[in-house]
Amino acid sequence: MATGGEGAFPHRIVSLLPGATEMVASLGLEDRLVGVSQACDFPPSVRTKPVVVRSRLETRGMDPAEVDRWVSSQLKQGGSLYDLDAPALARLRPDLILTQDLCDVCAASSQDLLPALRSLNPRPTVLAQNPHRLSEILDALGELGRLAGRQRVAEELLGVANARLARIKEMVRELPVRRMVFLEWLDPVYGSGHWVPDMVDLAGGEDPLGRRGIPSVRIPWEDVVKARPEVLLLGPCSVPVPEVIRQAGTLLSREGFDTLPAVRGGEVYAVDARSYFACPGPRVVDGVELLGHLLHPGVVPWTGPGDAYVRLSGPEENGAAPR
């Protein structure tokens, strides 16, 4: 929902969301982007923009369980995970700020922004992007295009995106649906949520532990064992693939891991969730293509970066070593 003034199209945009930053760039508005969050890193050129939001969490040296405990403690106490540089925001004089209220962990929220807004004059328009489903991510791109005077560009982008999704769906339409599990955190174990189950469906898979349109939650490891996935995807939020490979070692000692069909068949993958799954931006369409390739490699090609995923070995080869 957008709030704030009406009138001319925005010319000074601050994005507190990596996905929204990608949308701004895809609409050809990167020259209007005057501020970003620390997490905004795509396209790479946005890394030169002034940073107005930084995470309070320093994860270096922390294992996944420690990160989860720290985040849970902060949220339980009503604290924020982000620091907003209000003086820097004021200096940038934005007329549009892109934020969210979907997840207090993934990015700064509208609540984090409120104190700084009081000192901004004139007050900028605030657009909160809160997609829960894959279609709503695409809707958010269209809304931003209309608000920023790039409606025609947005319609062209959406036409291409929908055509790509339809093509993938058609490619796998007559193939057997593959049973899979997508893990969004490894210790404790979280299943997939929000738009990821939509992506799995389009790619010709079925995730019995996915929560469509609602946040991911902790799940008992026993549920993963009972699901007997043919394919197991490890995609911890905001964790780069090399670190996912290291963290995958935490699964080796779990009872029943070596009995999973995915492990026995060598179909356990570490994936770049930050780029293709966790971030509600244009590259979720690439994520559907990547899923299609991992589920049906002989049918759906992957033409994206080679480091988007790594296939992990089965238990007979120590489980966490890439092939």
C-alpha cells in the first residue's frame, strides 16, 4: 500500500529491500535510486549507492543455531534487527521509500522507518511491498511501474516473466511430479513458505512440508524423514552457497538422513536462495527455472550462473562434499 503525497513521478528513490531494488533497476530507474540497504547487491552497480539501513546481526563465526537464537531473542524482546541512519535518509531527500511489513528478519520494516519519517519534510511516499505468493511479487512490480511512471516497461517485463513461467509449466506438464523438500534453514530446520511452494508447483514438484502463502516455520526433522523427498534443496535465507555447503554438515548426524531417497540418489543440492528464492524480486522467475532444472534436468535447461547451485554427495562420500 502506498501512502504519502500525490503528484509527479518520484525522482529520488530509497529502497530498503533487495527485491525492490532489483525491481527499480529492471524498470530502468537506477539513476533515480539514491539510497539502499546494506543487503542490496543486485545488480552489482547498486553497491555504490549510499547505505541507509544496516543489519545489527554479525553472523561471522556464528553457526545456524546461534543465529536463530539471537534473532528469536531480539524479536521476542520487541527489538529490531536493523539500524536506520535517519540523518543520512534526511540528506538524501527521497520522494519515494520502498519498504515492507512481510518479515521482520529479512529486511527493515515500516515500523523501523516510522521515527525517521517524522523528521522528513516534505514527507515522501512510502510503498510497502508485502507479497505472499508468486503472483503477488509480479503484481508488486506492476504497482511500482505505475507509481514510478514506467507502466509500459513494467507490462513488458511482466509479459516476458509470465511467458517464461508458462513455458516451464508446459515443459513439465506431462512429467511425473517429483516429491521434494525445500529447507529455508538448517538448524533448527525450517520448511518453505510464502511463494516458494508456488515455485515448486510450476517446476513440476511437490513439497508436502511447504506452507503456501504464509511464513516458513520450524518443523521436526522427523517430518522431513517421513516425507521421503526424492530431491532435497538446502536454501537458508541470505546464506551464500559455499556456506550452505559447510552448514549441510549439521544434517549428517540427524537420524534417518542417510535413508532419504534424495541422499541415496545423490539429489541433495545447496542453492543460492538469496538470489532466486528468498528475495521477492524479478529473479524468482529464474528460481522457477532453476527448480525445474534440478527436478527435471533432462527437460528444463539452466542457463543462469553456474554457481547458483551445487550438488552434494551422498553419505557414502561424506555427505557435504560437492560433486
